[in-house]
Amino acid sequence: RSVRAIRKIVNKYLVNYASKNTVSQLAHNVLSESLSGDLVKRISKVFPVKVVLVTKVKVLKKAKVDVKGLVSKSNKSMREGGPTEEDGKGKGKGIKNAVDPKE
């Protein structure tokens, strides 16, 4: 029974989080494990956990984004110490080149 409750919490949180953030922010937070900390707090209300790992990311709808460019920009941003934002307000550089220019 607790497995169903945990899945429901995780699914609800991730759908809400993904709808409010850009792809680059979502990718950065999954890679930097900041989502894991938020999920630990929420899941601990149902079942005591210490670590939550994201092991699989399923693409439901294919976007016109260069995934290799997005991941490399996100990794570069993590080394520089901050999230990337397209408007340039973050500590890292923007991910303008990750979007397919042929759109």
C-alpha cells in the first residue's frame, strides 16, 4: 500500500515540477540531484527514506531540442556552479544553442 502512495506522491510532484520549469532547468535539477532532496522530504511523510535516486527518465513527447547540446550545457553549468536560464540571469551561461535552429 505504501508503494502506491509513494508512486502517487512522486508522480504528482514531478508532473507539477515539469510543468512549471523549462527543459533545461528540469535536466539540470535531475542531474544535480536537487529533485532527490525534495522527493525525500515528501516521501518521508509516508515511509521513512534516506535516499531517492532518479534512475530512469521517460520522454512522453519528443521536443525539437538537441539533447546532446542540452546535457553538455547542463554539465558545464554544474561545473560553473549554478543553474542555467535562457534569459541569462543564472550563474551559468544560457542554453540558446541547445534548441534546434531549424524550427
